[in-house]
Amino acid sequence: MQPLRSIPLALLLSLLPPLVAHAQVDINHADAKMLAESLTGIGLVKAEAIVAYRDSHGPFLHIEDLAAVNGIGEHAIEANREAIIIVVESPLPRRGRYPSKDP
């Protein structure tokens, strides 16, 4: 009877890797370590290249813009399409957006 108790636990644990693989990462704000941990087929070297490109050229506007990074091809983009999100900050300041009506 003991082995039967471990079956539900083994089944539950077998479902965890796919759940972790679907975590999303913002490629405009994540550091290289986070990118490497979150994206399939992207190690630390490629993740550092993504960050360096972003620092030099500004934020990514589209997922396909990753293809401009040396070492990132269409296959890597497609493999991670569901995991990548893009957040581009608004050019407007958060405070003081609207002029004061006081003279």
C-alpha cells in the first residue's frame, strides 16, 4: 500500500516543470540572469547579448526585434514567443503630467 501513496505526489511533481516553463519575462526590464533562467535555449551568454543590445539600441518594441541580437535566431524567438512580454514605459512622466491650472 505504501507505493500507492507516492503516485499522486509523483504525478503532481511531473506537472511542475511545464508550469515553470510558462512563466513570462519582460525582455525590456529583465537582467541577463532572469532572461537565461526564463527563456528556452537562451544561456547566460546570449542573455547578456540581449541586455547589451537593449542598452545600446533602446527597448525592444516587438518580439521579432530580438532577431537583431547576434546569436538570436527565428527558432529561439518562436520557442519563447509565449514566454516573452514587452513593456515599454510611457514617455510621459508619472507625476506632473498635466499642467497646473493655478496662475
